[in-house]
Amino acid sequence: MLAGFGAGELYGGYVPEAWAERFALAAPPNRRTFAEAQIRDAGALRCVIAAAHAGRAELFLTVNSPVYAREQYPALLALAGEALAAGTDAFIAADPGFILEVRRRWPGTRVHLSTLADAANHGAAAFWRRLGVERITLPRHLTLARIEALLAASPGMRFDAFVLYGQCPNDEGQCTFSHDHPARTWPCVQRYRVEPLVDSPASRRAAVAQEGWGGLARADACGLCALWDLARLGVEAAKIVGRGTATARKTWAVRTIKELLDLIAAGIGREDYLVEARRRSRARFSHGCSPYLCYYPEFVVGKAG
């Protein structure tokens, strides 16, 4: 369905029965602790991959926990072998040990770097490229200016960026919160007060940011305004958060981004593009433009753009 609306790439998680029996969803291979976000079994995995390919889309499997315990590796590599046999086009990963071992066992395997690896500068991008990573998902907290500098300093590396849903209040790659609340109310958006032990500009900013984020629906984050600039900079793909969410949300996101990318390809100017992007965002989200729920807050009306 999503491929039919314009998605050229799909991604998802898979927890084999052997993994679930031994480690349970409390320690998933892909940072999702609820069953709705997982492909349920080997048969379903093969069906999902076949459906993606029938729609002329690729299917990337998320195996993106930043680190795995030694005892998890046999099950993890069995998962990787099973996924490759089923036709998975690439892995989205973050753990260097997993990346090295997959490429050693299955030469030529394509690997994309998860945002959880926090590749926020050209040195990090160069490191991951040496390990065989072909594309990097940009960390969610980067501004357009930092993205531009990173891409300019990383010739030959390919990048994608998040533009809808699921913004993270923290530097995601450095966050140690456990995301396993049964109602999916993560610690970062629950209401609490930060009282820094040492007063500094950075600690004051952290306190203000936490107060601003408290109670917000981070699932409704939006970065549509930045698509024109991201395309100009050479970002290869616009990424949508949504494993385990309602199909209607995903469908709207894919259709909307496809419409906006078509406008960009047709040569729309930046100011006219912003009008179109903001119109769609306001029609969808009730919160309006927020510096917290905007992936690229430099575009928040009244502040920039």
C-alpha cells in the first residue's frame, strides 16, 4: 500500500521466535519494545519483503540497538542470515560489531547507519564509511546549517533525514532512557522539573527545554518545511517515523511527502514551497508551529523562514 502511494523504501523490525523466547521484547534487536512494531514471524517477513518488491520498493530491516550483549550475538546473526535469505535489501544498524560481522559473513551486504549511532560530524561519517556503511540517517537534533557542513565535508557518503513524526527531545544517540512504557509515554515527555546541580548556560537551557517538552505529543513532530532545503543540500531520502503506528498516519505522510517532492522536482521556488508545506502541516496537526515539535525549528513562523 505505502509503495503504491510513492514510498520507494520501507523499513521495519523483526523479532524471531528464538529471540523472543530467550530475550523477550524488553531487549529487542531494534529498539521497539511493543509487538505492533514487529514483523511477527518468518513467513510474515517473507511476505512483507515480497510485497515491497512487487511495489518496486526496497525493504530495509532495522537491527539498530546501539550495542548488544555477547550472548545476544548468535541469535542476532541468525536473524541477519534469515533476513538476507528472505530478500532483505539492507540493514539499518548502529552497533559496529554487528556491522563488521555481517559484512564479514556476507560480503556485499548493504548497511545504513541508524540515527542511534549519532553520526553528527564528518569524522564520525568517515569512521562509519570505513566500516562499510553506505548511507547515514542524520541525527534528529542537527540544524540545517550543521547538515550542510556535514554533507560538504563528507563527499561520497549518502544521507537521509527525518521529516515527520517522532521527534526526540534529546540527543537520541546519547539518550539512556528506557522506552518500554506500556502506554508508550516515554520519560522524555513526561512532566518533571530539571534542577541542575551546577548552574551554567547549558544546564539552564536543558531545564527550559524539558519544561517546554513536558506533555507534548512528540509523535506529531513535523519537518516538512525543510524538504526544499534538504533536497538542495543533497539529502537522498526523507524518512518517516512510524513503526507500529496506524496505517492511515503512514499513508498521509507518504502521500504528502510525495506531493511536496514532486513540487520540488517541478522547480517550485523556496518561498512558494514553504506556503505549500505549512498549509499541509497546519491542516494535519493541531499544535501549530512549535520550536519543540518542529524537526528544524529555524523554520518556526515568527523565528525564521
